[in-house]
Amino acid sequence: MKQYAFLVFLFLICISCNKELSFDNETFKKKTSLPCNKDCPYILIDIPIAKNSGIVADSINKKVYSVVKEIVYFEEKPLKSSDYTTLASSFIASYEEMHKKFPSETYGWEAKIVGNIEFQSEQILNIKIDHYTFTGGAHGYQGFRSLLFDPKTGKTIFNDQIFKNQKQFKAFAEKEFRLKYNIPEKANINATGLMFENDQFQLPQNIFYTEEGLLLYYNSYEAASYAEGAKEILFPYDKVRPYLRYQ
């Protein structure tokens, strides 16, 4: 009887292990079939796929896919499929359709999407998406996206949920931001050439949990011009722990 109970115990442990959330990166590539001499349009998507954890994994995968689609899907009609192979094909199809209309003006389209697990704890999971797209014009666009999840439920954690009191953290962050970028305390936040909306400091759209600390990351155009590039400020956890709800 004892041996039977022990075997049942081991079986339950194995089931529990099998349901533990894990990730495998999968890669999807597509290249145009139209003739091209150089800079042939292509797309590469290398993204972490959640495994083993049922509805938790499904919730995370759906959110990650929706963000990648937001970056690379340009068609007017909704994309009914929810797989990356079709998404990659749609990017190339958009190029080929545009090329037929403007053969002398479309060249060199590319998209590169690379995701990784930036941080993971019992309380929070942070997936970072590094993306670059070029669809014509003077230059492409490169940026980072931060996706925060509850690893137990798979639900998205929004930026305003990170903090115990977002208003207090924002006031603290602005002081530190001004110190880093040499903006006098009483001067307008845009006095040194920044581009905050309504001349008011704002927290960025993308906040990262990293091994080194909490990173506030402003992509190009979010707080400064393209020429100025991205702006960022990193806070060691010891400095911001009192403000954080998730650690």
C-alpha cells in the first residue's frame, strides 16, 4: 500500500512538472519571390513560444502574437489566421502588391522581430521584443516592446499595475530623469530639446524588469526626435523596491 501511495505521489509530481511554464524560441522566415538584385525584401520572426501550461501559455502566446502582428501587418483587411507563418507571408505580400503599383519606389523592405525572456520571477514575467522594420523612406524604425505577464495566470500586467502608487513613482522618476539628462529642476521638461507631450514628463510605454534593475525605456519619437535616439534610465531594485507591487 505504501509503495502504491509513493508511486501516485511520483505521478502527481511528474504531472506538475509537465505543466510548468516553459518557453522555446521558434523562427519564421519569408523572402520575396520577385526578382531582386540586392536588398531582397524579407522578414524574420524569432519569438519565444510558451509551452506546457495550458490556458496560461495560450494567454501569453496570444498577446505576444497580437503585438508582433501590430508591428508587421499592413493590410486593411483583418488577418483571420493567428500563426506566424501566415503573418510573415502577409508582410511579403504587402511588399509585392506595393511593388506592382510603384516598381521604382519600393525596394529593400525588411522586418526583423526577435523576442526573449528578459526577466522571470514567481510574480512577474517580462518578454522583450526587439523589432526593426523598413518599408521605404529615409530610414527604418527600430524599437523595443516590453510585455509583462502574471506567470501564474498568463494575464497581461499593465504599467499602472506595477506600482503601489504610480503618481509617487512618477514624481521620483522625473527627478532622477532630470538629473541624468541635466534638466534643471524648475525648467520645462522639454527645455533641452525633448518632446514630451504637453511639456509634461511621462513614464514610458515600455518598462522592463531586468537583472540589473527596473528600466524605463523611451523609444525614438516617444520623448525625443529620431536624431536624438532612445532615452532610458535604469533604477537598481534597492532604490525602487518600495514603489513596486511586483518584484
